[in-house]
Amino acid sequence: MFNRSFHNLFMESMIVGATLLANTSAYAEDKNLATETQINIPSALAQPNPGIATVPQPNNMSQVTSVSQFSDVQPNDWAFIALQSLVERYGCIAGYPNSTYRGKRAITRYEFAAGLNACLSRINELIATAISDLITKEDLATIQRLQEEFTAELTTLRGRVDSLESRTAELEANQFSTTTKLSAEAIFVITNAFQGSVNGDNTVFQDRVRLVFKTSFTGKDTLNTRLSTGNTTILQLPDGSAEGLQTFNLAPSNNSLSVDWLSYYFPVGSKIDAYIGAVNGVFFDFVPTLSPYLDSATGGDRALTEFASSSPIYRIGGGAGGGFNYRLSDQLVFSLAYLAGDHASPQPDSGFFNGQYSAFGQIAWNPNNNSGIGLTYVNAYQNRGAIFDLGSGFTLVGTQQANTPFERMITNSYGVEAFYKFSSRFAVNGFFGYTNAKNLAGSGSADIWYYALGLAFPDLGKQGKLGGVLVGAEPYRGGNPAPANDLSLHIEGFYKYQLTDNIAITPGVIWITAPAQNNDNQDAVIGTVRTTFTF
């Protein structure tokens, strides 16, 4: 039996061993390595992505010890015996991690050469350790003929490996950092208010640029340092209303440069994901917002406005602090956080605990990948600025009556958020929120309401594109606020056209009825064409 091993190895490799690296070819096609090796460095902006870019290696194939480990190989397959011998006796075959072999796939001469090279390497090992009569002259002649037949392919294969190793070494020698990668977002926007009492009726061209340095020290953590610059103008509605504010409006003015976000994400054990926000920390940095298709955070990837991105309850307070997500189970996540707006000030009625703050709690349930619901509570103290301002004093959503009902106040906010994905191309999300503001400089309280329903159409027309429609009411004060008690509605529609992997153009319209809760104010209609570059 042992003396037949080499003969079997040659014959079986001709039948089945040629498909050995068909797996390698499939891997190469998946990684764009079939014709030319490419190294793709992914980009991201708003959310943590701790991985550092590496050169793809064909280690997705795992060596198997038994042919039964292949789910797509059956005993009645014509080459089963040969494959069984190559796998179990010679260790000459590798498969995919998902336990498939894909033996019916056609191969090229280069792929056959790669398989032959692996088997020849195994033969050399056997020769080096075998007894003198283990191999015959006929076997050696077969080896020689195969090597001569595939000399060009074997040389090309080795050349490709050497080239990849050289390019990998060059990348490692010239990379910016072994622990840090850079991602960026540049937004160019043309905006005009076609109707309504807005501060100016001219078409304006605005910009914002963000550079994010993502550093990982352990491979599981991420330190985000973001530099931001831009030149944007807010189309102000009557009476200081912040309705219709777009996500790109959060930028330094006059193209000045600043560090506008500094945060650190790290795991604690296997169930807790912790977060520390040192500069401009916000709850939606890490808390599930239950708006997976419309949520742009403060970026330029999905919805146009802050209100359409997710519930205003996630924009109550901000600054410095921390929080965590605790996975109670695969479906249930409990979130807890505390952020202080006056954290760096030693003045009275300021500081990390004595000044403006917001304390956050949420329980989110995702029974599957297609649905989810969250219950949210926020307790906050405001002694300056607005309720919905991320702790910066810059109002993001809602009317002036809802944002500053009192000078000093304690607020208790309650929200419910949900989404449901009906199909791969249609999803619905919505939220409802209520905030009660208690006057600390006198008596009285204010009731503030907000709600919306959004429709998302992923891959509308082509993969990567996104259509969205949202109808709702930005935060407004109920009861009898001056000067009027009318209801303002927010209606938004947009379509993100993914021009390339790195360029997206998003035209859209924002319609605000009865701005500032006053029917005497003309409806505002704002048109936008946003171009987003990511790299």
C-alpha cells in the first residue's frame, strides 16, 4: 500500500488535485486579486471601525483532515475516491471556512499549476524522509514531465507571490501608522429656499470637510480624533426656529479648523461596549437609534436633516462623559450614559456634575435583523442654550418655543422608536417623544412633543442608492405658547445616487408648514443638492 503512494498521488492530482487552488482563484476573484493584486483601505466617518487595513491573505481556506468535512462532496461523485486520498492521506487539499470545496468549478492552467505546485511540495517532503525504494523511475519521469509542461505557469505563480510580498513590504514601510488609519468626508452643497420667510432667498454654495484619525491599540478598541472645517450658513426660519436644519450645518464657520470630536470605544468583557466622549460627545455616537436606513448622525450619507435622521431625544444634551451598551442577550441591549455640557468650567453652576448635564437610559430589542424597538428616557438640566442642542448651545431641531421655554429648567423626556424591514428594498421607521420641562427660575412647566414616520427604499434603482421620505412634527410646545399654537409639519424627500463607491449625490426637498408654530408664517420650501465624497 505504501509503495503505491506516489503513483496514486500523481494520478489523483491529475484528476482532482488540479482543482486544489480553484478555491484560491475564487478567493482571488472575491478580493479583486484574479488579474491584479489590489489593496483596498476602507473608509468610515461617524461610527467606530477599529480594524487596521491589512493585505488580504489566502488564509480563508482551511486545511481539512477528512473529505466528510466538505458539505458539497458526496460519495457518489466521480472523483470522490481520488479526493478522499488527497485529503486524508496526503494533506494536499484545502477548503473554504464554510465547509465547501466547489469542485465543479472550471479552472485555468495557472490554477492547475498552483495545485500541482502544492502537491510537488508534498512529494519533496516525502522524498526527503522516505526509504530508497519508495519511488520508481516512472514516477520521477512523471514529475519531470509535469514540471516541464507547467514551467511557465509555475514561474508566473511564484512571480505573483513575490510581487505581492514586495508590495506588502512597501506598504508597511510607507504607511502612515501601524495603529492609525485615516478616513475623510467632504461635502459640497447647493441650497436655496424657494419659498418662505427665510434669511435670504439666494442660492448658496457651502462646504464641510472632516478628517478622522482612527487609532486602535488592541485591535478591539478605537480612538477617534476628528478635524473639521467648513463654511456653512443656516437658513434661519422665523422667530429663531431650528426646523429644517441639515446635517452638514454642524461645521466651523469661515473654513476655520478645529478638533470637533474626540472619543474612545473599547470593550469590557464580552458583553459590554464602553464609550468615552471627551469632545462633543453625543448619545447617538454609540446608542442604537432604531433608524438604520435614514440615520446620518451628523454626516452626509443618508437623510438630509437632523430631524429625519433619528428621534430628537438623542439630541438632548451632550459634551463630555461616557456610557456603555450592555448586551443582555443577542436581541436585547441596555444603554446607559451621562454627558456634561459645562464639564471644563470651574465656575459656579458648572463643572462635570454641577452644571448642564443629561443622563440617558434605553432598552432596545431586536428580535431579528429586520425589526427593532427601543424605549428611551433622558433626564437633563439646562441652564443655558436650548433643550435639543447637543450641549453646544446650537439648536438642532424644533421651534424656539419648544427649545427655550424657560431660562433654567429640569427636563424629563420619554421616547419610543421602532423600525421594520418589509423587504430588502423597503423599510419603515418611526418615533414618538414627549418632554416635560420644569421651570427652575419660577413656576410652571411646558409640554413638548415630537414624532415622525419615515419610509426608506434601499438600493432603489441600483445597489447602493437610497430613497427616503419622512413626515412628522419637529419638537413643538403644546398648551398655549406665544405667539401662536399652530402645528408645524416637517416633510422631507431625498434620493441618494451612488455615483461611485466614494461619491454620492443627494438631491432633496424639505417642506416646513407653519414655521415657528404660526400659520401666519408662509410655508418654507428648501431645495438641496448634496455631494458627498468619502475616502
